[in-house]
Amino acid sequence: MPDSSSLDTPHIRYYHAHLYYRDAAGLAEAQRVAEAAAERFDIQVGRFHERPVGPHPLWSCQLSFAPAVFAELVPWLALNRGDLDVFVHLGTDDDLFDHTQGAMWLGHSHPLDLSAFNA
């Protein structure tokens, strides 16, 4: 990744929003939010994990979307996430950068397991 002071937005190829939940009730809420988002926006809804996966410390579902969708989807998620925490990050092909410097939280933040990105 080039020096971050010289990056332009074309380096952002995609965004992910991870809906975080802890139990069956949270899973149902995540399914509701993901379905409503998919009806309104051009996104791809990933699998609903019932265990921590990758760097994510809680159960989660990934919403994938193009940079052009960000300005509408992220504010919508902020208003409609219910009790879910949402981890949003950009995609530049530098996973460590994307999950640290290119990240934002809606709701509470949670520590990620970044060890896989340091290898």
C-alpha cells in the first residue's frame, strides 16, 4: 500500500459491512436488516456465521457493496441497525490497512483478531 497521504479513492475497490450478533435473537435481527438492505440497495449478502470467523470476534454476516453505494447504505445502516453493531471497512487489497485505518463502527466497537494479517 502506498503512503496513505498519497492515496485517492480509486484505490477503494469495494466496501464490507459486517453485522455483528451473539445469539439466535441477534441472528434473526441481522437477517431482517440484511434482507431490508438487499431490497433497497445493490449489495451482496454473505453467509450468516454462528461462530467467530476470520478477524471478527462475534458471529457475523458480511454485506459487500461498491463504493458508489456507500453514501446511501451506511447512513441507512446507522439508522436501521437495531441493536446490532456494524463494522464497516474499505477494500484496497491491503487487509491490515482495510481492517484498521480504513474502518468505522456503527454502535459499539470490538477488538479484531488481526494476527492473520501480520503473516
